[in-house]
Amino acid sequence: MPQQSDSHNDISTSTECYTCGTQVGIPVFHSTTCDGKCQPDWQASAGSSLFPIQTHPNYNYCPDKVLDPRSVLVKRWNRVLSVARGMALAVDPLFFYVFSLHVGEGGAPCVYLDAQLAAIVTVLRTCVDAVHLCHLWLQFRMAYVSRESLVVGCGKLVWDARAIARHYLLSLRGFWLDVFVILPIPQVTGGCWYALATQRIISCLQQRCETNKYCDISFSCSNIHHKSPSPLTMKNSLCMDDDGPFSYGIYAPALPVVSSHSMADTILYPIFWGLLNLSSFGNELEPTSNLVEVMFSICIVLCGLTLFTLLIGNIQVSLNVVTARKKKMQLRRCDIQWWMSRRQLPSGLRRRVRNFERQRWAIMGQDELDWIEELPEGLRRDIKRYLCLDLIKKVPLFHNLGDLILDNMCDRVKPLVYCKDEKIIREGDPVQRMIFIVHGRIKRSQSLSKSKAATSVIEPGGFLGDELLSWCLRRPFIDRLPASSATFTCNESVQAFGLNANHILYITDHFRYKFADEKLKWTARYYSSNWRTWAAVNIQFAWRKYKMRERGPEINLEMSNRSFEDWLKRYAAVFMSVRPHDHLE
């Protein structure tokens, strides 16, 4: 018991985090799961890295007030905040439309405020701002990862409320950016255009009133706060005529919009005008010499060019991503075609090369093994296990192998692709790898004599090159690779996995006890193409010998009519089919 308490105190007073000290691999941020009555010792050691653990102040708050940025509640709140910010982008430009012009029946113009629209926009913006204010408050209670803890590779969440508040206030990308976002700043070019057009109309009215001493322009319409202006009186004004003496420049299309009593037209047409001019880089704009109008036109042109540049850049990136593989394939095909022309290969070989390249690219794409090999060993092993394990288990020979052996095989196998009528290996050639068929069929042909051959078909799930298994298990070991006992030709397109001889030797040396298993021995013999051919030849010879004994006296007459050469061919077929040796006894 005293030893347990000492170790317990060591953990609680350590300056290192218990979670970080006991876990390896990718840094894990600390969880906020805790007991409200008794705070775990490991959480106390996972406090702010800005202060030593021993000098942490005594907190007089509940730990539940500090939120975990990875919790489900915080993730849901982030979605709500994203929706609110999207609404703010749509609501902000509506503030430009609350001011309108009105020319009364007596001819006295005035500027009035559309109280109904202003109330709706204000309420919507207030709701959005309320959500953002809640976000500001939550940021003062949101645990963050201290930058100092990332230096050693293990991120630690800071739970000190004072440190969190100080970090948030001093961050330019934190509190001050959020305060800037909450301000009602316009976002749409059309709204600016509508507001500037209204200002130009007011300037026209002021000039007209300066020439008439009886004109009284007012910027307050107390009697029509909640009314819509009459479109007839607006259209009769000289300042509302685009053919009048006052030059409006780029604001001329806004005259019917300002005089319109339709709120939909007032909002949608400026948006259309902004999209039209941004997409055309302001080609249709003909500004006057007014300084504000010229600067606004310059901003529209620059914004249009910027958006177009960004659009072209994004399209180019997308096209590069989409066509990168295709370009790589085309370049490879051009190089291969040039090489075949330079070497003057015959048309048959050229056709086979093109078919192989086309099939390999359709199945495997770009060489994925190159970048997989660059990954960390553990990650690479897991990826190869995910890609190859199910396919390797389709081979009956590997059904009963342990996970450790299968993992070593998955880490060493390589995908292979063969075209139709392609010879994988010829009889007598050294066997360099075992091939496990995933898709397709392979024809096996073994010569028994000059005029006869034993043929069979290897289906998906079968394998070839099992001579390497005997070669690896042979004692004493011989460095010379075994010769192939048959010729293997693809009947159709074949997808397979290959395991090189050195890899098989490594696996059999390290897991020899498993390959000495009796069940595995019979499984290997059952699915071995060599054993099957040997067994088929001997069964056929035994069956013929049995039929000859059954026929009795007729056999002598038949033997007299049959040439001695035919009998030699039969016996030669038996003796040429040498019994395979797998060295598994």
C-alpha cells in the first residue's frame, strides 16, 4: 500500500502529462471527462504549459465552464455559427436599400427611411449578431492548445480560464477578428451602386433647388415614414429623367429602380448589375468626371479582374488534377511508341506492348507503390494489409496461416498484370517468384514427350511457382533457383500478386514451424499444379492398366497390332512426369 501511494503521488506531482507519458504515437490532446466531485490526477497535470504545475493558482470555478473544442456540442455550435455568418453576408447589403427619395405633390423632394424594411433588416442582423456575441463569450471558455507544448510534439490543452481569456484577447486572429466580423460592413457591389446612385440623385435635387429660390429640399419626411413614395411624382421630376441635363454616368440604370415601388426590383436589379459588371470587368461602364464615381468604377474593374484570376486559377488546378493521370499516360505512351520505332520492333510486339500498357493503366493507374513506400512503416503495413489481405486469403494455401505471417506477406507482395496470350514463364526457366492468381485463368503446359504434353487450367485462387517453396525448405540449401516444370500462358487478362524468391525465403526461414504443419502440407500438395499433373498422369496410366486387365484375352490380339513405339511413349510419359519434391516431410 505505501508503494502504491508513492507512485500515485509521483504521477500527481509530475511536471509531465500522465497521458502523454504513457502513450506513444500521434500526440493525443487531453480529454475533459472528469468527475465533478473528484478531479482526476492526470487532469491536474494536463494544465497550462505556461506555468509549472506546482505554481498553478487555485481555481475557484467549476471545470465544466471550460469547453473542450473536440466535444460534440462545440462542433454543433460551429455549424450554427457558419449558418449565421452566411446569413450575415446576405443581410448586410440590405441596409443600403432603406434610404429612398420622395417628391411630394407640391414638388418638394425629400429623403425618407423605409421603416418596415429597416425594422426587418435590423431584427435579422441583431439575431445574427446575438449568435456571434455568444460565440465571443464561448471563446473565453474554450480550451486551446498551447504553442509551447507543440514544440515537444505533444499538444496540451490549456484549462486555465484566465490564460484562455488572455490568449484570446491578445490574438489578432481571435478576438479582434471576431469583433471586425460582427460589424455591419457591406458585402455586395450592387448595394454600393444603389447607395451611390441615391446620393447622385440627391446631388441633382440639390442643384435644382439652388437654381430655384422657392425650392425647399428636406432630408426628413416626417409624414411618410411608413409609406411608399408615389411613382408618378418621382417620374415627373427632371432629376429622374436619364435624358435630362444632369449626367448620371454609371448610375443611369438606377433611376427606374429608385423610382420603383417594388422591393424585389430594388434588391434584385442592383445584384444583377453587380454580377454583370464584375463578370465583364466593367466594360459597359461610362463614368463621368465625378471622383467617387471614377474610383467606384476602378474598384469594380479591379474586383472583376481579381475574381476572374481566381476563377482561372481554380479551373487550372481542377484541370491539372483531372488530367494529370491522363497526361502522364499519354507521355508514357509517346515515349514507348518512340522507343519501339527506334528499335524497329515488329507490329506484333508493338501491339502486345500497347495492350499491356492500356490494361496496366486501367487496372493499376499510376504507380501507387512508389508513394506507399514513402509512408511510415506502420501506416504502410496497415494500408497494404487493407489492400491485399482479403485477396491473399482467397488463396487456399494461406487460409490457415497466422496473422503475423499474413502481415509479412502483405508487406512484400506486389501487384502484377498480364495480358492475354502472354507467357508468364517457360518450361526450364528459373522460377523467380510465386504468383497468386486473383482474376483470370492461366494455362499450364508440361511436355511429356516430343509429341505429347499435359495441360491444365489454373483458376482464380490458384498459384504457380510452388517450386520455390520446395527450394526454400530444402536442406541442405542450394543457391541456384529451381527450374520451372511447365510453361504458363494467360488464357485471358490476369491480375495477380507476386512474391519474390528472396521474400519467400525470408518467410519460410522465420516461420518454418508453420510450414511443417501437416494440414498445410496437404493443402500445398492439393493445389500445386505440379502435384496435380503428376497425379493425373499416374491415374490415367493406372486406369488404362486396369482396363487392360479387365479385357483379358483380347489384350494379346490388340498388343500384336499395336506397335512397340506406342508402348514406349506411354511408359516415357510416366517416367518423364517425375514425382514433385516439396521437402515438407
